Amino acid sequence: MKKLDPSFYDNKTNLVNLSNSILKHFGVEPFHPSIPEVDEVLKGHDKVLVFLFDGAGEAILNRWKWQTRFMREHKLMTIHSVNPATTVACTTAFLTGRYPIETGWLGWSLYFKELGYPVDVFTNENSLTGEVLPGENIMAKKCPIKYIHTILNEHGVKATCLLRKPLWDGLGPDNLEECITKTEDAFKSGSKFVYTYWTEPDKFIHEYGVDHKIIKKNMSDINKTIKEFVKRNPDVLVLSIADHGLINVQYRDLVAFKEIDECLDKPISLEGRTPNFFIKKGYEEQFVAAMNKRMPDLFLMSKQEAIDSHYFGEGTPSEASLEFLGDYIGVSLNKDVINDTRLNNNITVHEGHHAGGTVEEREVLLAAYNR
């Protein structure tokens, strides 16, 4: 059976460790180990910015070398996303300093037993219909979390998070120029730490794939944005990262595999490249045998194996995490995105995607400027 790359169990140089380096730097007791190389770079700096460009993993930067030259020239090290390599899990992990298994924020779509269907947790939509749930975000209510800027503010360090919808209040930048101006405004108002999130290139790669000329232009614009901010703000230590990378993908519908599909008790949840399976009682052996035969490039682990191996991170699993996880979790080791139109017709087909088992989806270039 194929195995996951050892980096998928990295607990020393990932987004959580980076976040804890920042907490440690500003005098807050970290939740998990920090990264020594980052700790060293942070020394002596009282103003720190983290730019996160969604989807701009190291493989994407290397794919467009000329357009991302400034970012790559300032590389400090390669770090890793958390599992699965998707925005819900990764940005929440960085912003809380805790792993997905601790917070419950495991992936894009999570099955709520009290509702009887999965929910896209960032957008608060029924995953099966796309209908927006009424009232406050159900995930925020079920799994409340505290972001890094709140933690720092509670410890007397003024901090700001600038996020676009569907994240938090959505009051962040509306374009790359505002990534500069709104960040500068935050520092002018006295912030010592600022986190600025931008939705690209993720949204473009989803639509066009990793090789399209639109991505070339987008990465050039991002590179110029960082260069301009660094030049205008020499007193700010700037760190630029991504939450994950993406690869070009293909879709596989379980409807074509009756011996697999008839085993499923609930719709697939979590992620198409890290599908979460709830199995009908008595069908477990059939499911595993059929998956191993029909989909040998889907690394399959039981719920307990996922927990014991710390696939979703270190720390005590939250009650919600244990509830959200099905009987088996798969991780796509090739280009496959798994879907099931028998149980879910509300599926958006992407050219590029993430959350799977390739190194390209998990490696993140951490760059440092004004050191």
C-alpha cells in the first residue's frame, strides 16, 4: 500500500509552529513548539506583518520563477501546511496556533449530525444544496475559536487581522493595493502585529489550473505588491506565506463504483481530495476491499488510525472533531477528486484543487523581508 510522505506528520516546521513563534516573540506562552529559525529572525523587531496569499504554495512560486523572483530571493525556509491542505484547516490553524484536531475546523465541508447533512463551514451553506443557513455561522457557534490578534490584544500587544469574506468580518482588503494601504493604516494606528489575508491565486487556480497565463499575471502582481510594501515600510519585518498549494486535478464519481457507493451511509464530507466516509453498519469489509481494488491511489485510514497517527495534528482531539470524522478518511495521492453525485449533486468542478496527498499541496515557502 502506498504511504504518505513523512512531511505530512511534520510537527516542527508547519503553520502552527510559525504562529507559535509569533506568540512567543510577543511574550505569549505558546501552545505548541515554535520554529527556531523564525524565532531568530523575529528578534529585535517590534513590528511584524504576515502576508498570506491563498494557494501560493512553493510549487506555484517555482512554476512561475521569473514572476516571483523577489519572494523566492527572500526565502527563509520551506514549511508545511497542516492536514488537510485546505484554507479552512490551514488558516484557522495559523490564526489560532492550534491544530485542526484541537479546534474542530477540519475542512471545507463538515457533517453536522444535528442537521443531517454537511455544511460548508466558512460560507455557512448546506453542502448538498448551496442554501445559506439562517442565523449565525453554525461552525462558529459549535467550535468557537480565538484568533491570534485577539490573543495578542488580551496580552497587551495591539494586533490586527485583515481578512476578506468568507473569513471573519470580511473587512480586509478588496484589492492588492488595499493589501498595502490597509496594512499600513493598521501599523499607523499602533498595531505591532498585522495579519493580511488575500484570496489569490487560489480562486484563479481553482478555475484555470496552475499553468494558465492568468496565474502568471497574478503571481507577478502579488510579487510586486510585497516588493512595494517592503520598500515603503523598512521598519516592518515582513513574512510572506501561503496556506497551501494546488495541483491540476480530475474528478471521479463513486456512482461508477456500485460496490463502493452502496457502502456509504452519509454524503462525503471534509474535502474531495481528503474524503470523509461514513459507512453503513456491516459494510466495512466490503468498503475497504473495494476501495483498495478500485482506488489504489487513495490512501485510506480508519478514524482511529487518523487520530493515532496525528494526521490532523497534535494535541487533544476536540469532541467536535471526533464527531465530524467518519469511519474512514481517504487522502488522494494522485490527481483524483472524489465525489458522489448519488448523494450530492451540488458539486463545483475545478481545474486546480488542493487538500490531497502530494507534496506540492503542502509545501509553503516562508520568506522574510527587512530582516
